[in-house]
Amino acid sequence: MLGSTVIPNYMITSIYMRCGRTFLAEVQMTPDATENRLATESSPYLLQHATNPVNWYPWGDEAFLKAQREDKPIFLSIGYSTCHWCHVMAHESFEDETTARLMNERYVSIKVDREERPDIDAAYMNFVVATTGSGGWPLSVFLTPQGKPYFGGTYFPAERKHGMISFKEILDIMADKYRDEKETILESTERIAEALNKSLEKRWTGNVDSLDLKPVDKFNQEFNAVYDRVHGGIRGKPKFPITLQILFNFFQGKNIAESLHTLRMMGSGGVFDQIGGGFHRYSVDESWLIPHFEKMLYDNALLLEAYSKAFLLTRDSFYMNVARKIFQYITESLQETKGFHAAQDADSEGEEGRFYVFTNEELIDVVEDFTLFKKYHGLIPEGNFEGKNILTAPREPENAFSKEELEQIRKDDLRLLDYRNQREHPGIDTKVITSWNGLMISGMIHYYIASGDPSVKLVALEIGRNYLEMARKGEIKRIAGKENLHGFLEDHAALIAAFIDIFSITFEQLYLDTAIELVERVNMQYHDGEGHFSRGGTMNEKLFSRDFRVHDAVVPSGASMFLYSLIRLHAITGEKQYEEMVKKGLMEHYPLMEQRPVSMSLMVQALYAWVENNLVSIKVPREFANKNSKLLEIHQLPVFNKIIFPASDDSGKIISCQHYTCKEHDSVGDLSLELVDGPDTFG
């Protein structure tokens, strides 16, 4: 139930209302007799379906006009290119001639790439979660010709199994229901849309008169209540990385042992590609052994930052080695001239994980010292995954193996990697998504700081310059090369954060100026001046409801990134307008932080930094940008609530300010004594 509206049992998914749209004339075109209209799209996900016998349409006026003219319901399928169950449903149903014939006769069918249009995906997913308690992909929704859904779910099997009705049965039932109960459906969807809007607004917004640290205290209580003290992460399965929570723990200087333990368990588990680098999306078991094999750019961006900071905290080479392998994977497998690709699939040769697992017989043939290799990588005769082996690693390799043994293992890892590279590789989703690239630029800057490797800095700056050029030209795009896809709040916010990070290691004023200009764009297009943020802004298509999402999911929300960047910009510039914007934004979202702090880690971090005024502002001589070792030395101090920028004078002093107090330092060593060894400065 949403508000006072009772939702009929056939209405179990989300709603989209096409408000005030002017429909263009339908263009009758099909690229080829064996292709549908998706063949002219650039999305890898849509192109995967371009040769389906289903007469797919991309999201747009053409499809809706056809449905209205023929008075047919719409079947909307939302997914992404590396989604395993999207592949399964495509193979079972969308490639099946009988199913396709049924879809073509009774529906207008639309495909949406959720990574291109997160706003459409969020609108429908909000309803799915609100009415069923869960969601996922593929998202399957049945709509009226006006775009208002009357039934939905996720994966439907081709034939009845496990108590699930078949997709073909659903197709017939929902088409009949629209034909026979049209007036009831149209009336009900209007009421549901209104109820959902009210429910979402009440859930995601609020206000208070003052700010305090109760959400921070509750975060720490809840984190410790759900923490898995054996395996790290959150208790239970499947197990997803808790990277944003770890980064906040590093920022506040609490739950450090738990955070480091989680990173060690993940880095030694099968969820990490031990020979090729990069983290898989999540683990299906509680011990991080068996991954869901897709790799996402955003996961690896955030984890690159986390492992880099873990190294600075501990100087333990384990964390640096994991960070190095993440960087190598990204630059070798996902980098192109415009930026970094979005993801790598879980499947190859029609099988999930096929690329990453090995039989013992294969390993005996490939590696030089199988006995040592078996011991290091945790191999068992019967295999740990369907008769094959997923490679793991020891948690403290230097304590378990000699230098000579570790060198032999390194050589055998390379041999196995060469062998694996001869296999058919999982597909790459070649979209270059702005917000995810912003996260990776920041991740690489943190890895550069930890490693001191100038080649890492060059990569980050190369991609950063591409986005600087995009920002200077005008509008931020969601995806590089897609002029018709306007940027969302998170795309702007991630670039603002990345440009501040670049400025902090280069002192190049243009990056700071551009970050400030992007703040103004956000104010004009994505912010109402009262603390409310709109994900789509004024440039994107108006959906039936605003996306109020401010919680951090697999990536930080645009609102969280934006508010925290404003705090950093306020420290650098002293601009009063940023102070007022931060205060309004935090007050608006305080009630939700108080309810769900663990799912709003970056927003809680912004609250903590603001209320405590504990961000350490470090002003250094501008010449430090040319004396790379000095600037890097300050960045490498294991204090993660700091912002470094050039002083406006030429005194030659290092000045640190925190808790409304500033101090002068004659040297980096003096600063280190104050920040790292002094009382009450960490967090």
C-alpha cells in the first residue's frame, strides 16, 4: 500500500508517465531484414538485441506513437550488457521465434540500457521495490500505450519452473488484461502514480532546524552490528563490497581494523582476479570465494582508492599489490582514448565464469611448479567451483612463502595469464560513462599518491583533460560521443570531485575554475536552492516523478558527491554561498541520514566534516607543485580528512587549519608531527 491507495495484485512494478510530450511522426525504417531498430543504436546492450526476431524499439516517440495508434500495450525491458540474467532471458525468450511472434503481434516492445538512462530505470525500480520489496535486472514492465505500467517483474523463464509462470503465459495474460480491463487499468495507474510520488517525496526528503552527529554515531553502531567478524564485510550472502563505508571509516578514523580486514579478505578471495587484476561485482558466498564474474568500472574505481589508502595507513605491501593489479587491469583492458569502458561481462563461450576458472589438469600443463602454485592459490583436487578452480591467495603471502617462492609464483601467474588470454574473452561494454570515469580519475589520483608512480598521474591527467575539454565546451554528456544523452547530477558531481582532486596534485587553476563553473551549472539545472536535488535536471526528459535518491548504492549519489565537494571548495575558496548550500542540503537530508546512515556513507561523511569542522585545510607554497616530492609527501600523510591547495601569499610556510584554528609549520616533518602524531587530529 502506498498512502491510502490499494494497489491491485496485478500492479507490482513501477510507473512512468509521459507528461506533456509532443510526439513526432513515426519513421518507418528497419536497417536490414535480419535486424530491428536497435541496429542503429550505439549502446552495446541494445546492439546485443539488434538481431533478435523481436521487433524492438529504442525508448522514444516512435515506439509510443505506434502503440497509441494501434492501441497495443508496451513491453519494456531494461537491463545492461554485462547482466547475466539479462543474457539468459534474451537467449530463452527474445531469440525464440515463437515468443518473438507473440510479442510482435500483441505488443510494441522497447529496450532500455539502464546505464544510458538511469532515470528511466530508477523510476520503474522505485515502484518495483515499493510494491514487491525487491528488484533487479532484467526489469520487465508492461505499459499502457501512454507509458503507464500495469504489471512488472524481473526475470521470467521461458517455461514454468520453480513455481514461476512462463514468459509466454505472462505475455498473453497481460495483453488480455489490457484488452479486457483497459478502463480499470488506466484509472488505477493514475492513482498509483500520485501515491508513489507522495510516498517517495515523504521518504527521501525532510528538514530539521539544526545539525548534529547522531547519524555518525548511528552509523558506527549499525556498522558494528552487521559487520562479519570472520569474513569481513556485511554478514550474509551474497556479499558486495562495502567500499563507501570503508572510505568513511578511514575518514573518521574509526572501525579501521574492520575495514582493513575486509579489504584483506576481499583481496585474497576469488572475488578478486588474482592473475589478471580487477574485482568482480560481488561474491555469491560469504567468504568472498565464488564471484559473480562481471567486472564494473565503478567498483574498481572506489576499491582502487580504498586499497591505496589502506597502504598509506599500514605500509603493508598486500594492499599496494592489489591496487597495482586493479590499475593494470583498468589500463590494459578498459582504457581507450576518450576514457575508460564501463564493464566486462561475466560470460564467455556461453558460460558464466568460463574465462576465469581452470581444471587441475590445465594447471599442471601450464605452470612450472604446480605443487607450489596449488598451495599458494588454494587449489583442491575436486575444484572449488563446479569441478574447476577459482584462484585465491594467502592473506599474508610474505609470511607464508619465501622470496624465491613468491618469485616462482609470479612467473607461473604470468604463464597462466598468457594461457588464459588465448581463450575467448568476456565482452566489454564500451560505453564511456562520465560519472564512472570521474570516479576512476579520483581513484587513480589516490593510487598515484600512494605509489608515487608518475605514470599513474599521467593516465589520470590524460583522461581528466578529456573531460576538462568537454566541460569547457559546454554541456556535460552522460556518455562520451553521445550528444543526445545529457548528463545527470552524478555526472557533474563526479567530475567536480575529480577536478578538485587533480587540482590538489597539480595546482592547475583551470581545473579548480572548471569545478566552480560546474557547481554553478548544478545550481541552475539540478538544484532548487532549498536543498532539493533533481537527478535529471532541466535538460533531461521529465519523468512521472522526480528521482529523490540520495542514498549511496553501488556508487555514491550525485547529491552526496556534490555536497562533499562543496565543503572542499569552501575550504579552498572561503565562498559564503557554498556554506549556505551545504547547510541547506544537509538539513534537507538529515532525517534520512538519521534513519539509514550506513546506506548514506558519503552524505554522513559530509555531515561529519561540516558539523565538526574537522576537514584539515593545508595551504602550501605554490612552488610545491614543481617540487613534486614535497607535495606528494604531504598527500601521503595517512590523514584522510585533508584538502591541500596553494597559499595565496609567498611566505613559504605550510599552514594547516582545523576546528577554527590555524597553525604554521616550517617543514613537512613538522606538519606530520602535528597531524599524524598529535592529539585529536585524525578524524
